[in-house]
Amino acid sequence: MKVFVTGSTGFVGNHVLKELLEKGHQVKALVRPGSEYRIKRPDEVDIVPGTVEEVADVIQGMQGCDAVVHLVGIIRAFPSRGITFEKLHTEATANVVAAAKDAGVARLLHMSALGAREDGSTPYLRTKFAAEELVRESGLDYSIFRPSLIFGPGGEAIKMFADMVKKIVVPIIGDGKYRFQPVSVATVAQGFAKALEVEESRGKTLDVGGPDNVTFDEIMDTLARVLGKTIVKVHVPVFPLRLATSALQHAPGYPLTTDQITMLLEGGTCDEKPFYELLGLEPISLEQTLRDAIW
């Protein structure tokens, strides 16, 4: 099958490309000019220069393809640079849907996020949901995936958390009791590849989580165990951190936004069983996921 992929240069994108290639698919990857070096296996991929912001680029890239995997997304907006959730989530998805119809590509696999909803607590979650609605209303044979925290080799989150653990004293926002179901990037990538084979995945919106429903404190404790470290967790009060972040979030290099704090405290858990059962995948434990990501 010939598969067109957006967001192929990102953390999840490179793992999806690897899985598609190993399944024997031909892959065309839409790549923003100047970002070609981020493709891990460039000799095996047909690189199409362009961006999801230009529907003509997407239409051209999709020609001759059988399916589309749409992975483009951002976790932080920079409006002064024209990088907004509306543009990269909602408008980009509208362009992908329009291009698929123009190019005659009926199958669309779309990555959203756990917690996406119309009344979401942040623009990130609301625009993710708006993009989902565009996909559901498109008339295409779609599958939508909503992953929780994704950990794996090359991921920024696991690198940041590992660096925190190595410093022994680990700051935790709030009480650390908010819960997640971290999922391996390998599982997410396998899910996209398997969905191309499983007819029953058409028309489905699937929550994607790991088998372990854990608190943030427990994630850090598990990571410390994997790294062979003993840590001291320091719980940072939310209110003063939120005030400081409100003032500093637009400063160069400041690592947080108030929206990210909101979503962290909201957590992300789900009923993950339909995803695994439908696609015939085996869940990977949190500890194994972390070992795979670190080593």
C-alpha cells in the first residue's frame, strides 16, 4: 500500500514511518523544506517538500496514494511566529481532508489526543476535538487515535523526566496524584500500521493508553527505579507556579505554559482495552516502556 504521512519528522512520525516500512508499505512523507535531516530512513522514503498549511502541497503529495496518516500537531503555540493551535490542528486537518478528497484517497488515519473535547479546558484540547469533528464529518474511511502520554526513544518528555531524575531532587507540580496511562511509542506506531489492515477500525475513535493507570509520582518513581536512582520528590504548590508561569510563559526558554499546567493536573486515563482488542496488539507495561525509551 502507498501511504502518505504528515508530521513524519516528529517523534511519533519517525516511529510510524519505521513501522510502515517494516510492514512493506511504500511511504510518501510531507516534509517542510529544511527539515529533511529529521527523517531517520530517508533513502527508503519518498520525500515530498511542502507543508500542511498549503493545501496544494498536500494534494500534490497524495497523488497515487491509498491512505493518509495525519500526525501533525503541536503542544505549544507561538502566535507571534504564526504557530497556533487553530492553524496546525484545525486548519491543517481541513487541508488534509480536502486534499484527500481531491486526490481520491479514501482512507484517513488521524492522531488526536486523549481528553480532546468540545468544552476542553485549553485551546489545545478544543482544537484537537475540532479537528476530529472535521475528520468524522469528512465522508472518508477514518480512524482516530487519542493517545495518553507517549514515551519512547527520542521523545522530549522522557528526556526531560530522565534529566530530572538524574538530579536526584525532583520537582513535582502539585500533589503528584493526577493520573496517566503512559503508552509506548512503539504501540502507537503499531496501531497506525495495523489499522490499515483491520477493516473493523474504520469509523472508530480509539483511546490509546498503556496498561498501567498510575499517578505522576508513580511515573517518576518507576523511572528512578529503571535508572537505578533514589530520588527526593519536592511538591511545588500550584498557585504560585501558575502565577509565575502566567508572567514568564512568553519569555524565551521558559519551559511551561499555564495551559500545560492545567492539562497536566487534569491527567489522562481511559479504557484502553478496545484499542488492543480491535487491533490485536499486546500492551507494554510502564516499566518496560521506560526501559525501552531509556536504553
